[in-house]
Amino acid sequence: MIIKNARVFTEDGSFMQGDVVVKDGRFDSVLERTADTDAANDSTQQEIIDASGLIMIPGLVDIHFHGCRGADMCDGTVEALDVITSYEASVGVTSVCPATMTIPRDELLCVMKNAGDYTYHGGAHLVGINMEGPFISPSKKGAQAAENIMHCDYEYFRQLQDAANGLIKLVDIAPEEPGAFEFIDKAKDETVISIAHTAADYDTAKEAIEHGASHATHLYNAMPSLHHRNPGVIGAVRDSQKCHVELICDGVHIHPSVIRATFAMFGAERIILISDSMRATGLEDGEYTLGGQPVTVRGNLATLHDGTIAGSATNLMDCMRFAINEAGISLEEAIMCATANPAKEINIFDEAGSISVGKKADFVLLNNALDIVSVYIDGKEITC
């Protein structure tokens, strides 16, 4: 298959007018469009996709979301994962690393085993698990269930990781809680350690980073605010060039001005766009659940009954569009933050996150209004 005349987003973070050849489900060549391009391609035996006037970008990679279309990662069923991977593919997210919640120990173990045993049935690729809880601070629990919060426990993590067949790519912790630094020392070479749902001050967060934490979960949310005398987690993460941060650009969690300020403060190369979507995403307003707790959804806003924001009801493609259209982030930077950056963070950049020779042919064709025209996974068009 040859995708011709596309405006291709390349691995160096820029666009070129070009042709992309797909063979056996992978990118076989990426050629800049010239007068000689047709001669270089033997297209007589291949399917031709005319992408004139279209933008070709890598499939998006969401490393932090809980569910969609009525399904949740913590449902712990094959059917739920089928719904999740199908819906995410339909909105241009071709690699997923869904997040768990702070649920009872045995239930979390079953959820991990379900994901570890999952067989691909089409749709987005299940490339990892984001373990959001239970190693968090009760004072910054957000929509997590307080009764299931526990201190960091490396042996329990190992049990979960074994059940998940090594799929746990991120573990969220509150570094001020007992046992956190020891946990980082033991687990940092096995998974990404993320500072999350925390009341840590600057010095504690800085020490966690020195031990090996390298990620911050949904920056600004479930952590102390950035204060000019008490910079907290945000300041500590900003001061460490090796730390990457998640941003939820759904129009609810973060004001567009703060999105712009964050890009200026961190630089696009350190920012990862996430959706943090819950099961109501893709459905109508109404009553839902998240981590076993009741959630009311009205538009993009999902809240517990006490008013606490409970994830988002927006998919990653819409979050990327919001960053571009409402916050004024450049198209190139927004795409990078939703593709290459998350793929690098969970160590799948050899297979996903860019349109590069040898990688899986997971890509999206968009029009100039950033509407999806078509989605391809492993070189095959899916039904959106």
C-alpha cells in the first residue's frame, strides 16, 4: 500500500509532503514528494491511497485513561478491554496504556491478570498498564477510594506485575508516605515511577526524583499548587530535566493560559498529553462509576457527588485538538506530545509513536480542520 501526496508528520517533529509505503503491516519507506517519487515506487501491484490535502500523523498513544463507552479497565473483563481498544482506535488512539484505580487488593490483582492474559482482538494495541494507586496520599486522593489506599509495598507490586505479564509501565506514588523512597530504589529499573496524588513539598519531591522518580501524573491535579515561596511538586519536577509531566487538555482540568505557561516552562519535549478519560467518554451525560464510586457527567465535566473532578469525559484526540485550537499550542508540538513523547516514556518508541521505517503502520489521516478521515492499524483501515 502507498499513501500518496500526504502532508506527513515525520520523526523529527516537522511536516513534509511525501509518500509512505506500507508493507506487511509496517512502514516500509517514507519518501519526500519529488518529481522522481513515482519512478521510485513500483505501484503497479499496490493499493494506492490518495491523501492529497490530508495530514498523516502517527496513531496517538494514551498512557493515562480509565475507560470509555461504558467500559473501564477495572471491570477486569475481556469484554471491557475489547470495548476500550475498539473505541480508542475509532478516535485515532492506536496504542493504549489504561490506568487502574485504588481498588481492593484482590480485585486489583484480577484486573492485572485480565490485562496480562488479554489476546488482541483488533482495535488499539494494549501496550501497558498505568498503576494509579493504591500507593497514594489520603489527603490528595481525588476520586480514589480512601479505604483502599496503602503504603508502597514492593512485594505486592511484584505480585501485580507478574500477574500482568510485565505490562505495568508506570506506578504512581506519593513520595511523602512511608516506604516511598525504598520502593523507588527497588522498582525504578522495572517501571516508570510517577509522583501522583501527593501532598509532598519541594524538598520531598526533589528527593524522590533523586532516588529515581521521573514522571508526574496529571500535573496540577491532586498535588499542591505552585506557590512562589512553596513551589512543591511542580517546582521540583520543573527543576529536573529528566522528569516528564502529563497534561489533561480537556477544557476542564487546566485553563488554556496554564497550558501555554506549562509549555513555556517545561518545553514540549517534556510534556505528555493524556485524556484521563472514564467510562462515560463517548456516551451521553448521566450517572456512571469510577473506581466503584458514583460519578455524574455533564458535558466534559465528570465529578463525584461531592463535586470532586473524577477523570475526564474527553478522548485524547479531542484533548489534542483543544491544545491546538483553544490553547494555541502549535500543531507540531501537540502531535509530538500525544505520540512520540508518551511512546518514549513507556519504552515502546521502537514500535509506535512516529511514522518511521520498520515501525507498525499505525497512523491517522486528518483533514485541515483536524477531523479524522481514516485510521489505520498494522496497515489496515479500521471502521471509525
